[in-house]
Amino acid sequence: MLDHDQRDHEAVSAQLGRAPRGAWAVAHRCHLRVPTVIENHPIDPEGHPFPTLFWLTCPVLVRRISHQEAAGRMAELGGRLERDARFKRRFASAIARYRARRDTHAHIRDAGVPPGGGPDRVKCLHAHAAHELADPPNPVGALALESAGFPDCRIACVEAYR
């Protein structure tokens, strides 16, 4: 059951700049106990597949990982998938675990695009980083987080946690 309290709703809304849609729960929190990742129900309120099971909400990590995406990191990791069979197997295992967890909420038939683009392509570092935080291991997410450096915030990023 995906559920959250009012304080988490206010925090995630502040982080996203809008209220989150559908059913969700906090899947990971930072050292200040602020949500960093939410887990979404795979079907949105209108009955359509939701874009991702795990959603990165930490504004610091979102910004840092956006910089990686803009710098071409997805292509770099995609190249590694082509060259490194062990890395590709670990990534495929993470994608299979992701699908299995998603299917505990509702079965979604992937329409040709596996979660986050994998296992042959990296499409969204944010989704993989969120997966790594919420339900490790995800080797692509781990590398994105390693490059981003986990924030060592001294005060909560949102008013709800002050």
C-alpha cells in the first residue's frame, strides 16, 4: 500500500514545485529525514501508466544529476553497457528487479521501452539514481550518485521539515 502523511505531502510538493499525482509513498529519506525518493503507483489517476516507479525529489540531487545528463553521461554509460558484459548483466538484473517491484503494485506491459531505457540503453539518470537509493543495487544509479556526491545539507530543503 502506497501512502504518505501530510508533512511528507507538503515536503514533496515543495521539492517538485507542484503536488505529486496519484498514490505514492516515501521510498528513501536523506540524513535530515526529508524525502529524497518517492515510490509511485504505476497507474496514474487517469488510468495511464505512470512514467517511473521511483521519482527523485531531492532538489540538490536532481540538479546535480541534470548536469550529468547535460554533459553526456548517459551516452558514456550506454557505451559502457556495450563494452562491459558484467556491467550489462548487473544492469539487466536491476531492471528485472524494478519491473518485479512495480508489478507488485500493478502489472504494466512495457510498450517497447524498459524502465529508464535499459537494459541496453540509459535514458534517465534521475530514475536510475532514485532506484539505487530506494531499492539497490542499480549500477547506473550508483555511478550517477557517486559522481553527484550525496548532499550533506545542514538544514532541510523544505519548510515542512524545519
